[in-house]
Amino acid sequence: MTRPTHGSLLTDLPAAGADEDFRPLFDNGAVRIERIVSHHHASPPGFWYAQADDEWVLLVSGAAVLAFDDGREQAMAPGDWVLLPAGCKHRVARTDAATVWLAVHMRPADTESSYI
């Protein structure tokens, strides 16, 4: 089966719905890339993501606020990115309409990683 080798993050955006839209773009077992579209979504009260993989997230369009279990919040505008290490408890506090994210999930390295 031939896979697409190109596309656009900003075309064919889904209409607002009850849930965020997750569209896989690439997955080779070690790295998974997905587009996420949010329309005024937020994580349910008391819900926290704490993934087994490292996640690098870029806000492509719209606006969002991420919340962390230590009480911090990170406002995000287009072009902002954040690295969420494996196990980092976080949630989506709020998003604007047609907020588009690019998320890259990576298995944590067995050795110490260096981040710039």
C-alpha cells in the first residue's frame, strides 16, 4: 500500500464536534506524528494526560492553554512549541476555534537525551 508523502496541516479541517480530531500523519513505531484540531475544547475536569512517550507539540494556528499538575499554565500562540517528557501530567485547559496542533510522539531514549 502506498502512503501519502505530502499534505497540508491546514486543509480539510473538520467542523466543530464533541471531541478533538486526531489525524495520524506518520508512524514508524518509534515516532508518531499527528495533527490535532480543537474547537473550544478542553480536557475533562480532573483528567490528566501522562503518556508513556515524549511528546513535542507545535501550535500551528489558533490559541491554547496547557495546564500542568503543579499548577502552572502555558499559554500558546501560533509558532509556540512545548516538549512534554514521558509521564508529564498535563491537560488542555482551553483552546480557540480551529486550533491546529502538530504533535510528535517519540519513544523515550534509553540513554540520557540532550535538549537544546
